[in-house]
Amino acid sequence: MTAPTRPLPTPALHLDAVTCRFGTETMRFDLSVAPGEWLAIIGPSGAGKSTLLDLVAGFLSPDEGRILIDGIDRTGDAPAQRPLSLVFQDNNLFPHLDVFRNVALGITARRRLSDGERARVEAALDAVGLPGFGHRRPGTLSGGERQRVALARAVLRERPLLLLDEPFAALGPALRADMLELLTRLKAARSGGAPHGDDRSAKRSAPPMTIVLVTHNPEDARRHADRVAFLDAGRIAVTGPAAMLDAPEDAALRSYLGR
Ligand SMILES: Nc1ncnc2c1ncn2[C@@H]1O[C@H](COP(=O)(O)OP(=O)(O)O)[C@@H](O)[C@H]1O
Ligand SMILES: [Mg+2]
């Protein structure tokens, strides 16, 4: 049963005593996410889930602590310098730009794209099930379609870390399930079909995709994530495999889940 000993991989994301003070409130996060891992963050409204993602993305600066991405200290880096993509619940797209340009912004701000870049944008739209939607404006799309466009742009960037803050919360259950399936497929495609685990020596064109998904839906976390972090009052109260949601030991987590 015991796995052969090998050095632990450098975490894709590491928060080392990251502390943020708002008035009298203090949030403090310690967290490690392995390369290729899918971490779900759950917890009550106001617990600090968005704050945590904003700290990682660089929209907020911590008062103390360090944020490492793939082993490199990024605490002082501007958001654009960090090797990650972020998808919000809404407002991910520029309404005055068509879908093609919105997705293309994932790789370049130039208006003229090379043939190769055009092909990559088209492929990303195909991958999210929106072939031929390039000329449409975001305002003519449904909520689910807009989030697909946002996902296409995020995935096109090929950044190793994908942060999602309740990205599908505004969608109905069926559409949300579709989007999570889509995300699962995109992640598997990026990881060469092998989820984190066995064959670490396998050569990959891009680094495996590591996902941090904030969701208010514990069932989504249980189904899709490898691991779950439960945030409560500005700290990570519990982390564990997604299956822990079936029989949580922590009293606050039990109460959050309504057990
Ligand atoms: N910029 C800010 N200024 C002051 N307080 C903030 C700020 N951002 C977040 N907070 C505090 O952090 C709490 C948690 O916010 P947030 O991270 O958005 O929670 P969640 O995403 O879990 O619902 C808020 O209720 C608020 O008290
Ligand atoms: Mg939030």
C-alpha cells in the first residue's frame, strides 16, 4: 500500500500565513494546492472566499505573508504578471467587443492576429461548444454562453492556475452541470489525460491545469473537486478530500451543510 517515496512536487499554489486586515477583522490563510489538483472552496457568504482569490490574483495585497505560484514568490507581482487566469461569476466580457476578440484577448491585445493565433481562438471556441459564435456580441448571448466564452478565453491563456469565483452561480442546475463537465474535459485535455498522480515523468506540452473553484454548491465540490477547503470567518477551517463532505466531522462544516 505504501507509495514509493519521492520528493513532493512544488505546490502549484502556496499561501504562507497570508494575512489581510479589514478594520477589526483579520483573515489569515495557509494553503497548498498540488499541481494538477482541483480544489473547491466552500463556505458561508462573507467567509472570505473572494478575498482569498483576490489575494492570489493580486487584486488585493496581503498585510503579511507570502503567495507562491509554482514555487516563485508572487506576493509583490501585479495581477497581469501572475501566471493565472480568473473567471468571475459575471462581467467577464467586454460588451463592445465581439466573442472572437473577447477570447483573443486571452493571448494578445493586438488587433491583428497571426493565422496561428486565429486558429487557436477558433479551437478554443470549438472546445467550449461555440463554433461560429465569433462575430456575436456578448449582449446577444445567454448567460451560459457568456460564461463559456469566458472559460474559452481563460483556457486559451494556458496559464497553469485557473481561479474561478462562483463562475456558474447565475446558471440553472442543468447548465451548471454542463459547464462543470466542460471544465472537467478541458482540464483532462490539458493534463494529457492523466490526472495528477501516477506518471509524473510523462512529458507534457503545457503544465497540468490546477483549478481553484469557489462554489456555494457543496454537491459541485463533492462531484468534481479532488479536495475541498471550508472557509469560515476568514480562515480555512477544514481541508480534506471531497468525500469528507459525506460525513463531515467539523461542527461548523456540518452546520454549514445543514446536517
Ligand atoms: N475591500 C474590503 N474592505 C473592507 N472589507 C472587506 C473588503 N473586502 C472584503 N472585506 C470583508 O471581507 C468579508 C468577506 O468578503 P468576501 O471575501 O467577499 O466573502 P465571500 O466571497 O466568502 O462571500 C466581507 O464581509 C467584508 O467584511
Ligand atoms: Mg464571494
